[in-house]
Amino acid sequence: MNNRVVHFEIQADDVERAKKFYENVLGWKIDQAMTKENGGMDYWMIVTGEGNPGINGGMYKRSDSEEAFHLYDCTVQVEDLDKTIEDFKANGGKITKEKSEIPGIGFFAGAVDPEGNRVGLMQATDWKPKE
């Protein structure tokens, strides 16, 4: 299936506190997947369940800048990120983070729809979501 929500992200002021919360309350498995040294940022992968419908996600420290949000941020997998970026712009959306590569995963761009809703756009290269 194309153009499917495949990933969500949670920003946290205190990642360890948030990690414990989601592990204890929802039983999610959360492990650090990247560090600033090997991927450009400290990042934790979230597994919400095995063998059940749904998606997994990630967590990172909330920024002190204008990038600070209190929300779950979803990412949609697209087949052609450049075309999707063009389509977003042509239909009243805005690109807030230009296309960049996430090593071993794919290409990512941040966007906002005409209503001001944030969405991530990803063209996977090596990574494939679990079905």
C-alpha cells in the first residue's frame, strides 16, 4: 500500500522519563537506535506491538527552539519524495524541512498542510515498514 502512515514520533523534555512512562503504561519497547555520533541525533525507536495492526515510532529530546512541539508527529511513506514535495506546494502546503537523507533509512522532508497540520514525508531506501 502506498502513501501510508508508517511512523510516528514523540518529542520529550526528558527522554528517560518519557521512555519509562510509555514502557510502564503501554508496554512499549523503547531502545536507543542512534546517537549524535552515528546518526546526527540521539534517537530511540518505539515498538508498540509485534504481530498486531498498527505502527511503530521514535522518540527524541524536544528542542528549545521553534521546533518544540507537544504532539505525536506522523510520517507518511511515499514512492517519490521529490514529486510529493512538488504536489504539497502546488496544493497549498508548505515544506518546513527540506529533503535530507537519514542514513540506512531513506529520504525525509517535513511539511505542513494548508490547515497548519504537521506531517513527515519519507521515501524509504533501505528501510521497510512491518506490514
